[in-house]
Amino acid sequence: MAVIHLLLGSNIGNRLKQLEKAREQVEGKIGKIVKKSKVYETQPWGENEQDEFLNQALEVESKLKPKKVLEKIAEIEKLMEREETYKWGPREIDIDILMYEDEMICEMDLTIPHPFLHERRFTLIPLSEIAPDLYHPIMGATILDLLLECEDQLEVNEYKGK
């Protein structure tokens, strides 16, 4: 079984419901969720003229290879009616592969570890909650160390509901 770390995000519609549905789909199509972070409300990264996101990190055990995980993510996003807008634009659901074991993959359609993982607090905070000692093979540091060094200043707060 491979250990995979994913990040869920949503800023359109009932964001909390979207994350819940995405978790159900991940369990059904990718593998067993063994850990999940709290849900965090975060300012949008890269394109700030949009609603805030809800984000959650997951640790998943799966028999699937990285390319197959990516295929299943595309299926889930399509099933959840994700509309392509523009780079870093609003979305019903976004599922990113952050890490797949300690593998390093750099292909046209798949880069693992996620290339911006170490630059984004909205990723590092929930991931550090469930896997603080996870080692980033390219950056040569743990997730917690990367968070402590991260220069991103965007707001990331535990979601309390509204």
C-alpha cells in the first residue's frame, strides 16, 4: 500500500459539502483515508478576486500508482462538476496530489511532490497537522520545517462554520 497525501479545496457553492463529497469519492475510487486534517478557510492564492477557499489535507492508503491516482482525481472532479475557469480561478472542487510516498516525478501532466507545496501555507498548515515529520525529498526538510520557513503571508484559519 502506498501512502498518498492529497489536498482538497473548494470555493464555490456549499464548500463544506463539496469537501465531504470529495472525501467520499476519494475513499471509493482511490483508497482508505487514514488521516484528515481540520478544515481551514484560506485566502485565495495567486488570484485574490474570488471567494475564500476551504481546504483539507488527507492521508490515503492506496494500491494505485501515481498516474492512476491522477486519473481517479480527474474522474472525481468531473463527477463533482468542476468547471475549468482560469489558472488559480474559483472551483467547486480541486484535488491535488501533494506527495506519493517519497517519490519524485516530473512529467508533463504530473509533478510529485507538488511543485508549490513548500510555498503555500494553505497546504502546509493542514498537511503539518496530519504529517509534520513527512520528509520532502526535494526540499530536504520536513513539512513542519517547511511551514516554519514559509514566506507566504495569506490568512489560513481553522474553519468554524457560518
